[in-house]
Amino acid sequence: MRAIVQKVTKASVTVGDRTTGSIGKGMCVLLGISTTDTDKEIQWMVNKLVKLRIFDHPETGKPWDADLLQCNYGILLVSQFTLQCVLKGNKPDFHGAMKSEESEKMYNKFCAAVRQAVPNSESLVQEGEFGAFMQVHIQNDGPVTIPIDSPESLQNQKVKPAKPQKQAKKKKEEGEKKKEDGEKKKEVGDKDVVEGVTEGVEKL
């Protein structure tokens, strides 16, 4: 699961002429759900979002010292499958994104979990419209933009490059072994030549 968090002074989503969600100060979250995501990723991500300290503390004014709940700010949630994109050459590939029907259920669970975690969620938790062509209006404050990957997503990303690295190591070891074998053969060949010359000299 991948989220792009933007600290905003205001943000809204429109579909056609309709405004589906709108907040003042707070955060706009673009969410990309992968094929491997489960309820565990939902709980991890929600907990991370509501505790993310990107705001000035309401009492001390100290920057980067308060979370969404401490400030009583809004959160706008927008589903964005393109966050699970990988590039194949110059063409985006979205096979890592969960299929639409399953993803919608997962997204709805995610939104419900956020509403449960945020007091006054009826007014503070707003959403886009899943599967619709949306216009997302973001007035980024800072700008502050923070990408967050759930631990499982990070693990999946790390596993993929491991295979070519192992192959490269194996090829390197094979190359070194061939070089070593070649040197041994050369030593044997040189020894045979020396022995042959020695025998010739002795006969003379």
C-alpha cells in the first residue's frame, strides 16, 4: 500500500460539477492499493497517517511537532491506482494495482478505518469518488509532500532486485573460477614445457 501525503491549506475533489469532498487545513492523501494488500496494511497505514507529525504544534507553535488529531484538522482521501505503476521503458504498467472491484472494497474499508480513528469524522474526513474521473484541487502548504509505503510494500520492492544481484554474483564467481582454472592449466602447460626442455638437455 502506498500513500502520498500532502500538507494542505485547503483541498477538494470535484467530479463534473459536483464537489465530492472538501477540507480546509489538514492533509490530502492519495492512496494506491496493491495486489498483495490486506486488512493489516490498512490498519498500519491509518495509524501512520493520523500520527504523522507534519503540523505546527497548536500550543507551542513548534513546527513538525503535531499530528492530525492534535490539530483537529481535516483529511481528504483519494483513491489513485496509478501510484502502483512501474515503468516498462516509457510506458506505465499498472499490473501491481489491485483489480477495481476488490480495490473498491479495500478502499471503503480504509476510509471506514480513518473515520473510526478521527473524532468529528463526519466533517473532518472527506473523500473523492472511487473509479470516477476526478479533478483534485490541492493547495499544498510548504510545500510538504511525504510518500509512505507499508512495510509489506517495501519488502516486495526490495525482493525484486535481489535476483539479478545474485545472478551477477554467480556470474562473477563463475568467471573467477574459469580464470583460476585457466591459470592452473597454464601452470601445467608451462611445467610440461620446462620438463620437456630439461629432458632434451639431459639427453644432449
